[in-house]
Amino acid sequence: MTLERSESLIIIKGVPAQVCTDCGEYYLDEDVASQVYAQAEDSVRRHAEVEILHYAA
Ligand SMILES: [Zn+2]
């Protein structure tokens, strides 16, 4: 998944997304989402322009 935060573009690979059984859309469960945002926040703090991360549970 890709996140844009201020000047940073953060690509996070291997995020375990769920698929909605009703409409087929992808979504993240709460624990996964907060982990993803915590990892992204670290890149934003370091003012990374583009960063490719791997999801770490
Ligand atoms: Zn749905």
C-alpha cells in the first residue's frame, strides 16, 4: 500500500489486507492499520522523500 504524508511518499509492502465479503474492497483491520501508520510516521520524522518499507507485525 502507498501513503502520502506531507513531503513523504511511503510504500509499504506485504501489508496483510482483508477483502470485504460484501463489496470486494480491500481494507485493513485496526491493528494492521495502526502498525502501518506507526511505521510510516517514523519515515515522516526522518523526512524521507520516498521510502519502501516491509510490513513488520
Ligand atoms: Zn464492503
